[in-house]
Amino acid sequence: MIHEAFTKAYIAFRYYSIKHPERNYTSEQARKQFMQDNRVDKALVRKVIDQVYSEQKRLLKEGK
């Protein structure tokens, strides 16, 4: 089982959900914005990826 969040669009969606929740982007809108954003908060991206990684580990553990 691969977590659905392991796509650029979904990681961007989570990123903007935290950084700018008032924008209400879809995952595709977030991906497009992320590609254009010159000031990406790398620490926040890392946090989002770490969350997804933790969720993936939990899914794999539950699947056994």
C-alpha cells in the first residue's frame, strides 16, 4: 500500500493547507502554485513529508 499523499500535488496541497489555509486550493491548484512559488518554506515541506512518511509507516504496520 502506497499512501496517496506521495504525489507532488498532494504534498503541495498539505503545504498550502498549513501555510495559507484561507486559499482553499485543490491539490491541482496547490501543485501549480507550488511550481511558481519562489519562496517555498523548506522546513514546512520537510514537516509535511515527515507527516506523510509517518502515515505511510502506520499503514504498512496495520496492513501486516
